[in-house]
Amino acid sequence: MQFQLDVNGERHALDLDTRTSLLDALRDHLGLTGSKKGCDHGQCGACTVMVNGRRINSCLTLACMHEGDEITTIEGLGRPDDLSPLQRAFVEHDGYQCGYCTPGQICSATAMLDEIKAGWPSNVTGDLEAQVEASIEEVSERMSGNLCRCSCYPGIVDAIRQVAKEEARA
Amino acid sequence: MRAFDYVRAGDTAEAVREAGGAETRFIAGGTNLLDLMKLEVMAPGKLVDINRLDLGGIEATGEGGLRIGALVTNSDLAADARVRRDWPVLSRALLAGASGQLRNKATTGGNLLQRTRCYYFYDRGEPCNKREPGSGCAAKDGMNRILAILGTSEHCIATHPSDMAVAMRALGARVEVEGQGSGREIALEDFYRLPGDTPHIETVLEPGELITAVILPPPAGGRQIYRKVRDRSSYAFALVSVAAVVAVENGRIAKAQLAFGGLGPMPWRDADVEDALVGETPSAALFDRAGDILLAEAKGYGGNDFKIPLTRRTLAAVLTQATEDDQ
């Protein structure tokens, strides 16, 4: 099937089997290997990308369903010489060990901070109508779709909270 | 994954027209369907993509309720200011389910139609009457810790996995569907079928019928609670869950709308339990009697026997919280 994908601000013409997941299209056909395949069933979050600003599991959606959508991968968030605030904070706080889950963690956290700014409640939010803070409990709950088998969760939570504080001050 | 034809429908009429064949499935969020297709537990010959349909809004209804478009994501529904204020049990149930990424894709219609997480349904090396009618049920004598204690049959003991649908059942929601040439509304209590000897048929939807919306009745008031008991504190299916809408007036229970997840093949609701509570003074003995009624027909299969006392205690905890004076 022929279709186009808009990824990190660039349009790509593709001709792929309809079975191709968005993750496989990004990695195997567009060379964007930052997004990782962990479980391939939406359980680990390593494949997390943003579609129209929202984080999703790219393994659990078909590439051909995303014509016209704005897709952002880890490659679109920052570069080695120009890190995004979360990328920099993950380095500062040791938010990884092997690094395999990191692109998914950072894409997820980038969109998650926007969800907090938009006032979305979570399962641990006490008052559904109150403004939420990026507390340890809130960040942990909201990031539960991203597993880290090296268990670097304390560093991940610290990195995310630091950026949340910086953004709140800005 | 087996190969399939892919059609992107432009409107509801086209989607319904394209979905005539038995091998056809609608795809919206796809989070459950694609998971099952990868494992070839489901292998539709054709997918009709309904994401371009105009089914995305949440609107007030004339009677004071809400009409939730079938494509509204779980995230958007949980965050909707009206839902948080007037139907908080629904927000709570949605937020208790899945992960942030999945809630961003999962839709209202698709959530209602998600399939069981019974291990044997997922394992093509094992018999399963839901996956392959007539092959048998390996779960009854197998690993059934997560499976049903109410509404089961000798052919199937699967549970329905949704949290959202449990809250909707407590709220008395209706499902709006569109078929070839005509639409209809189905009360959620009539939407699911018990497994009996046809566990592969899970709802009353006709082939090709498309869910277009869920209708919530006007706000039910009262205290609204969604209590979910699970093996870890986030991103896990319910072992037992209770959605409660309870009001107390002059020291007596004036309203008790209760639905349960993790117990049966559909979000469970039992009018006899509610009748036993309404008009009574809250007490531990009353809550225990409600548990007796709810669980009178409960049947454990070994691994899930614990769900019977767990349900009794979770119900008592929820009713205690819902009827406390100082809230």
C-alpha cells in the first residue's frame, strides 16, 4: 500500500505491506532506530513515540493508519549536540543504565509533562478537579507504561521532576 | 500476522457498507485487535479503519446526560471536565486502566469490545472455546487465578477486562449502534451475552454493526467510587473491581448502583444486591448480606477461589467508604 508519513517535520513516501507497524516503518524503512522494539505488544513502552503531540505505543498501530498525522520520534526531540531538556536531565540524573528503554522513556515523559500542564488527572490524583503537581507519586503512576529492566526508576523520576520544575519556573 | 485488506472509511455509512463480510473487523485504536492479530488469535481478512469518521465528540444530551462519540479516547474521556465533575466514577475507572500510551489510543467503542485476557484465549497451543468453538476450555482446570466466578459456563470462564465498562454499567449507560440502513440503542445491561455454549459470541451486535456512541444518563449524584484490586498498583487488570454510586439520606441508603469487574464475562450488576441495600441503615451486617446475595451463585475453579472472599471484602470496604458520615 502506498501512503505518506510525516515524521519529525519531513514527509516520506512509503509503499509497505498493510501489516507494517508504525514502529517497523520507522525503524526498518525510515532508518529511525531510536524507537526500540521491546515486547512488541504494548506492555514495555520502549517504542513510545508522539503522534499529534500524544504519546502512543508505535508497535500497536499500523503505519498506514497514520497518513496526515504528525509523528515525532526521539530523533525529532533533540540531537547529541542539542539535547532536549529531558535528554539532558536523564544524563544528569543517571536515568538509564543500558539505555534501551530510554528513547521511549523520554518520548513518553515529554508528552506526559504536557498532559500534566493540560490538567489531566491520574489514578493517584486525590481531587479530580484540582491542578496536579509532578510529585514522585504522580510521575511514577503516569510513567507506568514504560518499563526499565535496569530499574533506573529513581533517576528517571528525578530527571522528569527536574524538567517539570524548570518548566514551571519558565 | 496474517495478511488482510485495508479500507479507510470516510463516513459511517461507508464503514458499515464495507463491513458486510464475516471476516471483517473495524479498527479504531487497535491496541487490543493488533495485539491479538500479531498472535493470530484473531485473523480478520479485512480491516475497515474508522478513525476518519466523525465520531469524536462529547456532547450534552437533551435529558442532561452525555453522548460520548465512539472514537473519543480513554484519555480524553477521563480528562473531560464534565465527566470529572458529574460522573467521577467513570473518570476514576478509566484512569485505573492500562497505561498513558494505551489510553491515548484506546477508544470508547473499542474498550467495550476488548477481548478477555484469559491466558488460554491467547495461547493457540491450548484449547479455548472462545477462540476455537468446540475445542474445549483449558482454563477450568488450569491457571484460572484471574478468571471468572460469576456467569461462567462449562464452556468458558473468561472475564471481561474493561474498567470503563464497569463504571458505565453502574451509571446505566446505553450503546448507540449503526447497522445496514438502521441504527438502534442498546442498554449496556443488554449488550453483552453470557458464554453459555457459545462463548465466541460476546455481544448482541449483528455482523457489520458499528458502535457510534455511548450515552450516559443525567448525573446520578451520590458518592462515586471506583475501587480496583490488582496484583500491582498500576497498569494491571482487575482481580476484583467495584464501581459504586451510593447516596445516603436521613441515615438510610437512598441509592445504590453497583457494578463489578473481574468477576464475570461482562461488567456485572445485580439488582437484588441493590434492592437489599436501598432503604436500609448502613452497617457491617448489611454489607455482608449484600455480599451474600451477590455471591450466592459464585463458583470458584481452584486458582480463583480467593476472589469470593476478596469480592465480599472489597464490596464492604467500598460501601463503608460510600456511607461514612464525614465525607
